[in-house]
Amino acid sequence: MSFHEIFRSEGLPVLQNKMYSSAAAAIASPRGNVILVQDDQSGLIFNSAFEPSKLEYDQEYQNEQACSNVFKRHLEEVTRLIGKHLRGQSVLEVGCGKGYFLEHLQQQGFRIIGIDPAYEGDNPNVLKVRFDKDLGLAAEGIILRHVLEHIHQPLPFLAGIAAANGQRGTIYIEVPCFDWICQRRAWFDIYYEHVNYFRLQDFTRIFGRIYESGRVFGGQYLYLLADLASLRDPIPLSTPPAEMPRDFLVGLQNAITLARGSGGRRNAIWGGASKGVIFACALQRAGLTPDAVIDINPAKQGRFLAGTGLKVAAPDEALAQLSPGDNIFVMNSNYLDEIVTQSGNLFSYVTVDHEQT
């Protein structure tokens, strides 16, 4: 196989969504490098420096986004998409996280079981283990939401799911969209947990039969529903090789300049998940320390961010320490209106992505 490099970022925390009980533990958390390459034959994009042994997903891993009404509306859209193809069928969600979406589907009448080692609840339909084809789990429909980007060797992983399922059934896949990352100059969306970066054209080479596909969540995510029986070795790449935009880091540069020259205004980060972790690390490297990190997820509040050791606060706690006009750096522009409303529209709101057409 031959590859060409398209992007590099070094010394990143390996688990952005793992929360720590102390600043010291968070600062000492493991780090790794991201060297994005494209396979010149298959066209797949991945981190060639990825070491799966560095990652351990456990109950300290907190990536639930459903605390936000914006994200809940996204899940309603996903429910509609899945329902068109899988309603009335048996369903298995591989990588169900904390179980919010699984239980949402249960409430909608779906017959579903889930599997995830980071699950914390007591739903008898969830197994707290990693997926393995030898577990004997099979269903008419498979849900794979925000899992495949985390999987070293994703094609054998998909083949294992297909084998466990008797080479049959329909699979729903949802992953971040690499084209959106490039278009929005979303430098904060490249991090160690995500070993793979997909475009829709990648899946058309992997599956021979796709029932439906497109983008959701403001274009940030790709989705597809495909026939598991049509899984195949990727058709060789026939399009030009991938390249990162030359001004890919312009949003980061602008944000650092703004934070540094804020004229006495405080700088807060709203979003204590992956994007916020990457931004906090970038600010720290530039010699800047945010005055607050805000997140609405109670499981993150009072805990510390990997890499920087910054403490995450609830909105009410953090906003009480800020003054009108202070900078709030919004880590995901999808949440901008929600954040403005929650904070009373009293601050200067800065989105850190930078769209180019």
C-alpha cells in the first residue's frame, strides 16, 4: 500500500472525552500524534500514527450530547431516517454510549439491544462489553452511530459485523463528514480519538447497495443506510487525491489573535468535549489560558479536561464570573443560538470555524 500525507498535528490528548477527577491527572493524561494520510488505492483517510493500545473507553468517558435540545432534534431526524427502513425489525446498536438514543428508540417502539463498554446504566438490553463477532449478536438492523471513526482497521470491523449478522441486514452508519471539516476549516475536528475521516464517496466504494445517504446535523455528519450483504473491498480511487485547504488553520489563528488582544475581556470556552479540548490545548500552546470552560453536561461539570487540566463549570456558575462583553468561544456553531439564549445574549460570541466556498 502507498499513502500520501495530508495533515499533521502532534502531542494531542488521546481521549478528549475522558474526564478526570483532578487537574494533575488530566494534565498527565496520555498524548499521541495525528498524521493524516490517504491510501492512494482505496482513497480512505486515516491517522497513520494511531496506536489503539493508547485508548481505553470506560465509564469515565463522557460523550453524551443529548443534554442539548439542538442535538435532541438531530436525534429525532435520525429516528425518522432509521424508522423508514428498520421500524418493526430487530435492531442492534453497536457502540450505544450512555444509552440515550437506544432508550429513545425503545420509547418509540423499536425492538433494540445495545452494546458499549462505557455504558453506565442498568438497562437489561445493554451489554457492557466491546463488540465481538463471537458474542452471537445479530439483528435485522444494525446502528453504528459515531463508532466507525474510532475504529482501527474499520473495514475488518465492518466485515466482522456482517459475519456476525450472517451477511444480511441493513446497517445505519453515521460519522463526521471530512468534506465539512475541510469546507469549514474545522481544525478542532481532527483529533486522536478519530482515527478515520470519511467522505460519502468512500462509502459508495465500500458498499455495493446503499438505500439512502446524505448529510445531517447542519452538514457536519454523513449518514447512510446500506445492505450489509453488499459490503466489499473498496473500489480503487478514481478521483483526485485529497488535500487540506491551504488556509485550514485560519479560524484557529483568528481565535488566538482575538483572545490575545481582548483588551481585558475574559475568554471562555463553551463546550467541554472534543472540540473544546483541542481549542484549549491550542490556546495553551499559544501562551493563553481560558478563564472558564462551560458545558451543560452534568457528567462533565466539576471535572477536568484532558491535556490542560482546565475545570469544567456549569453555565450558571461560569457566567456569574464573567462580565457583559466578555468573549465566549462557541465550539460548535450548530449550538450558537442555544448558547446565546442560555447566556442572555450578554457576551461577545465567537464561532471558531471559518467557512470558505
